[in-house]
Amino acid sequence: MTTLEAQTRNAIEEVHGQVFEVGPRYINLSYIGEGAYGMVVSALDVETRERVAIKKISPFEHQTFCQRTLREIKILTRFKHENIINIQEIIRAPSVEQMKDIYIVQCLMETDLYKLLKTQKLSNDHICYFLYQILRGLKYIHSANVIHRDLKPSNLLLNTTCDLKICDFGLARVTDPGHDHTGFLTEYVATRWYRAPEIMLNSKGYTKSIDVWSVGCILAEMLNNRPLFPGKHYLDQLNLILAVIGSPSQEDLQCIINEKARSYLLSLPHKVKQPWLRMYPSADPRALDLLDKMLTFNPNKRINIEDALAHPYLEQYYDPNDEPVCEEPFTLEMELDDLPKETLKELIFQETATARSYLLSLPHKVKQPWLRMYPSADPRALDLLDKMLTFNPNKRINIEDALAHPYLEQYYDPNDEPVCEEPFTLEMELDDLPKETLKELIFQETENHYKRMQEAKLQSAAQQ
């Protein structure tokens, strides 16, 4: 067997009849689940020794699947937030023609909110913490000019330490302030139970507030482990909503531009709003107040993300200095709806042009002899140079071995190569601190240095 054949065989594993070509870095694959156009497995990353999740996507037979795949990749490769699922790596073939599948490597989360609510009653502390993390992630998403459009319990991943991450951005859209979004509704197929009423009533486009409505539905579900509006079809969904929040006022009806939808609402018998406390008698009153502000019929009156985060119910977690926003908001470069799947495939290939796939696509290069490049150099110097300029950082020579190399033998003295007596520890990450806090830390650091200098002078004077 050739080396290439061995590498190819080691790179392939089969899970539930699906072939995964993700080795040799990812091994020991285990089935997690599957959806309409992909299977998810867990795997061991041999480089980090941690388990990861790998989603295999085979979208290229259908235009819609191509659109969703491209959207998710474009968004998640640019997002960086603790409450949003990340993309660690994308694996695919080195050419468009060969590319049949895509493997997306992400951090492994043990469960999701849907599964958790099937088995456990949540405490108020858990509800509050989960809700805060959802809104914290959504603040970042909305600051990027992105609407998620498919928030539901199964798209909220959880781990054993109760960390929450928002996932599945296949239905997400960019909401460009300079673009007419009236045609947004054409592809909206998100789960009906969490859908805002203005979506079903075809109001004038829609805004980020549709995500707030979905979060309100999720909050209600966390309160008693049951979906609030489990409609069987379009009209049933609308009737369930109105039975709880009451009939819209004349003012609220003005946000509905579809005449048939408005006429239907006017034809219905008047419905009285139900008290939230009667529906959830054991809930925190502050949670019910926030729920009421989220599940408001009129999207213009619905609470926004910033005000929701600042609500008294979340006061124990609220920290505007630790709720980052996206530094580079998305702009609407193109509508993907009208592009053929061949074009979408090309765009996906370009978007997934990772460093690894780029290196694999290059023609084989032969290493150049150092002696040919530096014919007059000391051979020992070239040997040390070779050990330093090694591509793999794990195989690159370390400082101690470099000092002990024969080229430096005339100077090498381990007894005269001191090390720091007090190694540094990582007390904090400075990247996310506001400039006022950084200024205070700089002042403290210079003050401490001045004191140390004074103490050293006093000790020196005493010794003399």
C-alpha cells in the first residue's frame, strides 16, 4: 500500500452509512443527529485532544440548500461571540468540480434547550441566565445588521456548565438600512410556533423585532416546559396568539398593509388579553413583565434588545461593558434567491477557501538546500537555521535546544542563562476592557513601579 493510499484510508470513517472524509486530524467519530441536508457527529481533534462537532453538508443538489449553506458560512466565519456557535474549520475538496460535501467543524455542545425542556423543569435562576445569554448573543447579531429569523429552543445549544450558544443561521438575512426588504417574505419558512404575527400577516417587510418575538415565545416555554403557541396551521397559529395577547387595537392594525389580512382580523370576535400571572402563577413577576413587552403585537412597540437586556429581571447579569457588538456590520452585497445553484456552489467554494485547502491545492514544492542559498555559511549555522524555519510549530526547535546547539557551543553556559523568578500568569484579557479601565490599570502599574524603585533605593542605602 502506498503512503497516499494509507493516508486516504486513515482519513475516511463511516457513520450510520455516511462517509466522513475528515481525517487524519479528526478521528473516533460518533453519531449525534441529522437534519434535512446534513449529519452531525462528534470527533476527537488529535491536535488539541478535545472533542468537536462536525456537520457534514451535501447541499449542491438544491438551490435552497445552497443558499442556506452560503448564508451560514458567510455569517459564522465573521462572527466572534461567546453566545454564538463558532466555526473552527471548514473541510472540503481542493476544487469546485470535486466538491460534493462540506464539513463544518464547531465546538461540541452536549445538548440544546429543546432536549433540556423535554426532561427538566428549569429554576428561575436557570431561566434568567439562559435568557440573558440569548439576548446577549442577539445583541451582537442585530448590531451586525443580521436577523436570525429562526430562533427556537433546538437552535440554542447548551453545555454542562450552562453556557448557551445560538446556532443555525441558514435562514438569517442581512437587514441593510438602504435596501427595500419588502420581498423578504418569499423564503420565510421558519418554525411556525415562534413566528411573529407580522410575518404571517405580510406586513411591510419586517425588522429585527421578529427575533424578539421568538425570544418571548422561548421565555414562555422555559416557564412551564410547553410551547406557548403550538399552532397546527397558519390560521390556528394566529388565533392562538390573539387568544393570549388580545385583539390588536386600531392603531396596531395600521402596521398591517395587506388588506385581506386586516379584514380578517377585523372580522374576528374581540379577544381580551389574558393575564400572564394566571398562565404562569409561579413565575417571577419581573419575568412576566419582560415577557409582556416581548410578546407585543405591534413590532414598533415591542421592546428592543438593548432595553430587554437592561430590564430588572436580568439585573444580576446585565453589564453593558460585557455585551459586545459587531465591529463590522454586514451590508447587503447581493440577494441569493435568484442565483443558480452552480453560481452558489462557486461562491461557497470561494467562501471556504481556508488556508489548509489553499495549501492542498498548490503544486508540490521541493525544499531548497540551505547550502545552495548560503554557500559560504557555517554548516552548523545552516543546521540550526533549518531547525528554526520548520513549518510545523510542534517540530520547531525550542529555545533551550537552540542555545545548546553546536553552532553556539563557544558561548553556551546554562549556568549563565537566567530565567525569570516570577513567571507571569494571565490575570485578565485586555482586549475587551474599556479605555477608562485600561487608563486606571496603567496608572496602578506605574504607581507600583515607582514604589518598587523607591524600596530598592532604600534597601541600597541601608546596605551602604
